[in-house]
Amino acid sequence: MATVHVRFFARYAELTGTDTTAVTVPVNATVSDVLHYVRDIIPGATTLPPRPLAALNLRQVQLTATVRDGDEVAFLPPLAGG
Amino acid sequence: MTFLTAHPIALDALLAEVQGPDAGGTCVFLGTVRSGGEDDDIIAIEYSAYDAMADAELGRILADAHARWPAARVAVRHRVGRVPVSEASIAIVAAAAHRAEAFEACRDVIEAVKQRLPVWKKELRRDGTATWVDLSGEPVPARDS
């Protein structure tokens, strides 16, 4: 099993009611799997889009990216920098 | 090195990072908060960021710009927190021997910022309401408004 730290920002933090959580997922789980586990433990997470932007260890990734123990996954609202 | 600041951007200090005797052209881009017109009445934008990733991403954006425009020196700062109308939310400066490379490097960086930087903005209005700017669709009312 792998413990993954999960972060939410901006509007997604409001929707979930938190800006951080942790989930334990099977080895070789993907970012998409992490989102599935998050939806199970945080009621507000069910309102997140089905395929949000995601980052893994400070880089944008596809939802198919594999996570490892200790990784940080972030779910990102549409970017609005500048 | 952090590329994020909670304070007004000091343009002179930013220019000092890129200027030198070999620079024949320096391009400055300022992104500023605007009111949105009479119907919108925005007084400020609250910027929030995934700080660690935004810093890392800005470093990668500058590295990409250097790879593409090796003769240009580029520096950038992005505000976080409340930025009033007319103040700059981002400043990019690019210096090169010739103006064309300075302009192109500056444009590359702002376009990459728009596509890649994990920063979000909430428009604050005079009537006390606030709206997340969701570039994927319609503005979304913030929960605390």
C-alpha cells in the first residue's frame, strides 16, 4: 500500500471543505485511483469535475500517472495565472 | 529564489536582474488588474497559488525560454494575495542584444504562464461579492461571498 498526500486549491478547496488530506491506495495506483479514494472519504469531493487537472510532485500529469508512497497529488482548478 | 511575492513588484530590481552592457533591447510586460468596466465594478483580485509548484513551474518556464532564446536574459515575478485595480499582478522583463529576441522571449514566458502556472484568481467587487475566475467556463461565485 502507498500513502499519498492530496491537496486542493482555490475553488476545489471550497468544494471539498479542506485543502489537504491523505489516502492509502494500492501499489501501482494511479492519480485517477487517488481521486476515486478521495471521493469516498470527502463528501464534497463528489462535486469535483470527473477529470480535473492534476499534479504529481509539483508537475502536471495525466490522470493515468502512477503514484508511489509519500507522493503529493494536487487537484487543480482551471489555471488563471498572469 | 522565489518568483512569487505578496508585495507590489519592484520593477527596478527586476530590471537589474537582466540588464547589462550587452543588452540593446529590454522588453517589459506588466499584467495589471482591471476594473472590468462599469457593470463589473471589480476593486481587486485575490491571487492564490500552489506556491511550491508555481515556483518550480516558473523556474522551468524560464529554463525553457533560455533554451529557446539563449541570448536573452529573462526575469519574472507574480503577485499572490490581494492586488488592487491598476497594480501589476505579474511582471516579466527580457533583455537581449536585439529587440526581436527580447520581445519573443517575453511573449513566450507570458504565454507559458497562462498555460502552466498553478495560480487562481478571485474577483472582489465593491458590493462585497467575490467570484472565482474559471477559465473553463462561466465565473463561479465564491463560497464566502
